[in-house]
Amino acid sequence: MYARCVSNIRKLQVGFKSFMSQAQPSRGRGNGRGRGPTRGNVRGRGGFHSSQRENLPRDRKILGGLLPIEDSLRVSTTADTDPVTIEDLHYIGSYNWMDKQKPTILVPGSPPEWIDPSPPFFVPVDEGILYVNQNAFRMPKAPLQPLVLCVDEVTPEFDWSSVDFVTDRSNLRKFIRLISRTRKSTKPWRIDTQLAPGKKGTILLNRWERRDREMAGGASRGFAFEKHTTRVVDGCEGSSSHHRVVCYSLGELELVVRFEVDACLPASSASVVTKFGLTVKKGGMRAPDPSAVVELTTTGSAGRNADWKELHPQLYLSGTSHHFLALHQNRTFNNVQKRTLSTLNDAHGNETGENLGRLAAILVSVKELVGKYGSDGRISLVFDGKDREAVKVYQRANKGSCLPNELLRRFA
């Protein structure tokens, strides 16, 4: 099994090497590691307990490198739309980022397994450097590249020319927050786009964040919680995060969506059998079954009422089957509330369905808008945090591509 894992690591290093002249990252000096930013008092991602502080870059300016053009994306938060459901969701790839100086992914990899500790248990606050957007940090010129390469390994027969959008779940959630009737406000955001070649007119959506890493702060304890409640799957040692790629239909659109996975349920006891006096245990690196994928969130006991209008679309847009909400008081976790996506669908499916209808309509408009500027256009969408019915449109001064030309040809 170890030899198999090493073989897979080497294979993907070679894949990256062939494009490194276009996608060499600007490296930091530390061992930044983890899974995401602090989210107020609620936290669902982790970080790395760094041995030393590091001078991180200043935040990027949201309009940095953008040129204004006379165009806008009109958005309606009041128009009635038919509810839409996600159809034919299926897994097509996954990978773990490895803690190496040279960008390396392990395919298919696996998230850590949930070990189900019995409360109460103590968890310290997070310390060190956390990843906000690890894909962009490790591959700043082509964050979507590992998405495509992992699908090459897991589902080599996948037809990229049939896809309307390739995106991170984060971008879809930004649109959802914008169009939700029950959400009073949303923070400014930016999404960089590109039209891929081909008759389908596939749109690539690059996630943009003000920073790719940040220092842990406040009372967040998401990473420490994950470390206490999960174990690394055999064969995935030395990895820092797990990313999963799914494909599904949203209305008339075909989407490929990448998202990060916190944990998975352990393999069933059926994976251990005894035959003729010998115990046989199935193990090693694996991509978990869709029904085993888990999203972890921690919150203080005072925040017992989670924002399910925010969390349900997050789970639904990726087909994440389980949500574990861990409640703590004075750093001691006393309760872990476990919910399934199916039960959350019963409670929140109607509102999410209406928002998905509006999301599908926005994506159609985005496709028309970006397509208008052709494959040489480099269009960015910017929401200023104020006017929710007009997303501003800019042209990027840098004409760099979201993907190397060899990978772009997959969409033709």
C-alpha cells in the first residue's frame, strides 16, 4: 500500500512539473497548513500549529489589477423562480495536498476519519497559520489545475466538453448569499472568470480571497477540534487537507464543483473479516463513499441555534451527507449534534430550492456575460457589499489563463 501511495505522489508531481513554468507559486517562509479562515464565532475548518510566527503578505485589494468596463450583471432578489434541485450528483475525483515545498497532491487521498470521542473533552484554541485558500496559495497561477488533474486520475473518461461551469463551492455560496431573500447583508466578494474554448462555452470560475493564509486569532478552535476528533487514514500521512470534486445538474446546467472535506465516517466493521484463522483488514488510501462525508463545525454553547439558512446550502451544493455541530463552553466540548443532509432537506429544502432556482438563473446570465467577451476576455465579477442587484464587471489587466493551454483543450 505504501508503494502505491508513493507511486501516486510521484505521478502527480510529474503532472505538475510539466506546467510549472506557468504555475510556479510564490512561496511563504513557514509551514502554513490547515483548512480555512475563522468564521466569526462559528468555525468549520482547521489550521496549522506553527512553531513560529511569520510575516504574512498584506491583504490584496479587491479591485487590484482590474480595469472598469461599461457593463454589469443584473441580479434580482425579488423575482419568483421555480425551485430547482440538484440532480445526478456523482463523485469524479479527489486529492490531498501534501506538505511539501514542491506542489504535490495525493490522489484519490482521503479526509481523516471521525473517531467519535465521548464528551466532555477539552480542546485548546487554534494557534499558528491557517489556510484560507490553499489551492491558490500552492498554485497561485492555476488554482483549478489540481481539480482537473485529479479527475484525470480517478475518472479519465470524464467528458469536460459537456460542462457549463467549473468552480469551487465557495463561489456558488457567494451567489446564494447575494440572492437570498432572508439574508440582510453579505460581505464584498470577487470572482475571476474565463471562457474555455469549445462549443459548450464552459465557464471557469476562480475563487478570489483577500488572503490565502492568516494567523489564527480570537477563540477559534476548529483545527484543534479536528485533530482531537479524527485520525489520518493510512497512506495519507503528511497531507494537510482533502478536496473532493463532484459533477451534477442544476436546472439546465452541468456543474463540476470542488470543495474541502473535514472528515469522513470510518469504514464499516465489514471491512474486517476472519477467514480460516486469519484476520483480513481492508485498509489504505481510499476516497470515502459519498454517504460518509462529514462537515464539522464548532461553536460556543451560546450559539446553539446554528444558521441553517447558511449551512444547508453549503452541504447541499456538495452533497455532503453529514453535519456535526460541536458545542463548547470554556474550551470544553460537552455535546456533538449530528444531523444528516436528508433530515436538513426536510426542514430547509423549500427555501434552498428557491435560492437554487435563482442561482441557476444567475449562472445563465454569467455564462452569457462572460461568453460575450470571448475566450481572450478576462472578466471579473465584483460585489461591493452594497448594491445587491448589480454586480460590477471588470476586465483583468493580466491576461494570464486560469489553466495551461494543454488542459484548456479538454473543453474543446
